[in-house]
Amino acid sequence: MPITVTPFLRNVLLLDAVATGATAVLALAGASLLGPLLGIPSGLLFWAGVALVPFVAMVFAVSRRQTVSRAMLVEIIAINVLWVVASFGLLVSGAISPNLLGIAFVSAQAVAVALFAELQYVGLRRQPA
């Protein structure tokens, strides 16, 4: 069932695309500098940036539409939630040993993504049944 992309939802999606795009560029272009600074492997940062590129394109494209399928919006929310879970999971797994700045970086981006997911969910809930 298609839903209308309201100005609120459009702005949330666009902000998600811009912020995630900035994170992708930072990770792609700055992996070799950020890795040692954060105590996170540079390769992990680089490939995380690569993984974000198609998501950014999808969210940006959806933000430009007048209507979108409910399933597509749920998929965007789910991907954001999975990113948050994976981010915190990485920190507690022991797979990497970030320093305090690295922990703060991963946590801050995860909290920002959680906020986007919540706002997108609010936009979805505001749709008529």
C-alpha cells in the first residue's frame, strides 16, 4: 500500500541521507587517518563507508518521491535499526578494541541512526490506515 511522503517524512529521510552520506564519505576518504585515531581498523571503516553508499542512494531517492510503499519505508527503518544493533554489538563483541574516542564515535553515530529510525517510524505512524 503506498503512503504519502509528507514534508516531515521527506525532511527526515533527506536528513538521514545527508548525514549517512557524510559518514560514508568520511569513512571512505578518511579511513587511513581515522583508524589510528579511533583505534578502529582502517579496513573496517573503509568497507563500512562502501556499505553505506547504496543505502544513501536509496534513502535519497525515496525522499524525492511523492509516495512510497509502506514496505520500502519499513525496510529503511529496519536497516537503520540493524545498523544500530550492529554498531553496539561490535563494541561489546571484543572483535575490535577502539579507544575512548572510537567508542564515542561509534556510539554517537549509532544514537543518531536510532534517532532517524525513530523519526521515520513516527512519520510512518502518522499515515492514515
